[in-house]
Amino acid sequence: MNHDHFQHLLVRRGHDVLFATLNHPETRNALAPGMVAELAQVVGWAESDAAVRALVLRGAQGFFCAGGDVGSFQARCEAQAGAQDPVAARNREFGHFMQRLSALPVPVIAAVEGAAIGGGMGLACACDLVLATADAKFALSETSLGLIPAQIAPFVVARLGLRTAQRLGLFGERVSGPTAVALGLVDELAADSGTLDALLAQWLTRLCACAPGANRVLKPLLRRCGQENQGALLDDAARLFAACMRSEGAQGIAALREKRPAAWRCSFDVQALRP
């Protein structure tokens, strides 16, 4: 993928991990249509390239994401409704992106500084791991604008549960630090941006101790649990286990017996996180 054509993102690849930084500081990295379209391109890259091990989402200049772009909201409201309501159509487009992000077969990590508001909080909720600075703020702010968190609702409920989603959505509460951890919104806190980099490097090093192919099999399998007939799911899981055993599993077991690192192992340090 050609990185030069991105206007709203900074995208790079290191140790087969994709780093996508939302880069429109003048709007606090709001999710304008162009930003979402470019994020969808990065998700497509992670979907199609079997060598990609993870996707990391951040925000430029110490701010994760302020949510939807209010300017584009106004333009859509002024558009003439035809056979299909343009406001509903654009809103649903964002939902399609969220579905693809959530369904990515590789781990997705959000590294949150500043704030994750509205759609930005939804973006974090669709990730598998959320790391944040202790002072980062999270809020579902839509109802304070007379709107609703429509397309992010299923992903917020999946991460936080219905009661907490209702608490944040219906009261517009802003949370940070230990409260965000206690609610299950954040997995681990860092004291500041520098230690957030170190924390992210630790988690990426853990990730790279795991076989990339096995992770690509496991994440979709876990998403199916509770959604399908258990017996049929376990039948399929046995076939997937056998396929893993004959590929990376054989390599991993051999490495264990020979007391050497598996070929997929690598380590990240803070410098590896920076362009």
C-alpha cells in the first residue's frame, strides 16, 4: 500500500504491525468522511495481508479522537433527502466500517491520549486492547448535542455491558483513569504519554510471542462463541486446531523442545514505535 496518498492518517508498518495515527489536529482528529474512508483502507490492508500481525490506532498531537465531524453533520442536514435519507446513509456507512474494524482477524490496539469522545470512544470500544494515559477522558457526548451514539452502540455495549453503556450514554458522564479501568473501558493505564509508549511496546512484545497465524484463527473463533451451536462450533474448532498443529504448532513445539525462541518472536522498544 502506498502511504503517500493518505491525507488524514499517518500510516507505517513495523515488525508487521500497522500503526495508523489519526492526523487532523485542527478538528481534534474528528471522524470526517475522509478520515473514515482512509481508516477503512488500512483495515482492508490488515484483512488482506496475512503477514500483518496487529493494528494500532492513535491520535496525533496527544489527542485520540473527538468523535464525529460536526461540520459534516451540518452539511448533511442541509442536503435534500431523495429516495434515501443522506443523513441515515452516511451514518450507516460509518457502521459498516465499525463492523469491519471489530471483525478484523488480527488484534487491534487503541493507545488513547487526551480524549476519546463519542465516535472516538466507539472506535476504542471496537478494539481488543485499550491503553490510555491516566488523564485521558472518555465520554458518549452525543445526547448533549441532541443526537445518539447510533452506529457505535453495539460495540460500546459489547465492551462495557448494557448497564454501563446506559450510564455513559444517558447521562453523558466523562470518565478517566481508574474509573475507566473499573468500567472495563480501559485495560491498562500509563502515567503519561512517554510511559504510554513503553506500555504499548510491552504489549506488542507480548503479542509477538504469539504465532500470527494462530491469532488470525483464534480471534474469529472467539467471536463465534455464544453465537452458534456449541457442538458444531467445537467440531470446527477441532479442525482448526489440527490445521494449526500441522503448521505453526509444529514450529512452536520444536522451538520449545530445542529451548530456542520461535521464529515469529520479536521485541518492541519505544524507538520502534516512532517513525
